[in-house]
Amino acid sequence: MRGLPTLLRLATSRAATRTMATGGSAVDTLIFDVDDTLYPVSSGFSKHRNGPIVAKFMCDELGFESEAEALKLRDEVFRATHSTLKGLTLASQEGRLPKPFAEPKLGEYWAA
């Protein structure tokens, strides 16, 4: 099996979109799950993403008054669902958020 750096180089080359050493099938998109699969926990990426970044979104878009209040709920729902997205969706359905949460809000927020 090829290592990740090799796959990333292949994915960015035009040749990779035509043939990749996977039986000759065309590959035009790679999808990664970044829940600690690309970055080691020691890098701090997940802690940053699941801390101040999520808290800011929850304050800016969901109406939480403080980052501490936002993270308290985020941590609670994350323990139950193992996913911030699923947790916020569930909390919204249960009426536990100051403002309703819809998945597209998260993508729009990160894209801005």
C-alpha cells in the first residue's frame, strides 16, 4: 500500500485522475475523514478545532453568550454522539440551542 504523502502527490497530479495504481480505475476525488486520521493528536489540530473554533461558531451563529457555555454543551453532546455535527443537530432537535442549527450553516460559516 502506498503511503499518504505518495497518495497526496498522486491525487494532485493530472495522471492520477486518469489512472492510479488501483487496477486501472480512474480516480478524480479523494475524501478524507480528518477525525485524527491525518493529523496525530499530538499536533493539537483536533483540540483547536473542537475548542475555540467550534465555540466561536456556536456564539456567532447559534446565539451562545459565551464560549464556555458553548463548549459545555458541545462536550456533552460530543460524548453522546462522538460527532460535533450530530451533537448539534440532536441538540437543535431537542430545543437546547439558543437558535436552531442547520448543517448548511456550518459549511457556510467555514467558507466565509
